Amino acid sequence: MDDHDAPPAGLFGTLLDLSFDALITPRLLRMLYTLAMTCISGIAAVVFWFGWSITGAGWWSELGWVLVVGTPPLWLAALVLVRVVAEYLIVQHKISTDLTIIRKALTSGRDQT
């Protein structure tokens, strides 16, 4: 492998890689997933708290109970959806990496014959 084939060093080098040989998504995915989990959990906590606070407020109490009962399953569904998207991106990256290895192995095999 010559210097031209070397992956760019660091996050900034990856951002400036115009050949897209090094991908930034796997590096950022863990941070983005943590951020998404935090935002989804925070919003769910606020909605749950709001629902709980209006459960005894006259005709609003039905809405309060709907929010209290409905928030946990919606929170779980949102987390599952974000996780599925994250896993899809990782699988696509791994497929790309494996295909690159196979292509290099086939190319080097042809060069030897």
C-alpha cells in the first residue's frame, strides 16, 4: 500500500478526503445515537410529567392519562426506530469494507497471473 492508498488521519482529514475512501459515519454514529437517545428520553420525560400533572385537572384528566400510559410505548418505539437506522448504517459500512477487501484481493490475484 503506497501513501496514496493510506486512509486520512483523524476526523478533519476524513472530512477533507474527496475520494471518500474513509467514511465519517461510523465515527460519528455512536455520538449521534447517544444524542438521539438523550433527546428522545428527555422529550418523553417532559410529556410524561405533563400528562401526570394534568391527570387531576377536571376534563383534562383523560388527556393526562392517555399521555401517562402512551408515553412509555412511544418512547420505546422511537428508540427501536433510531437503533434500527443506526444498525442499518453500520451494516452498510461493513458491507462496503468487506467488498473493498474482496475487490483488492481479486485485483492482486489478477496481477500475479
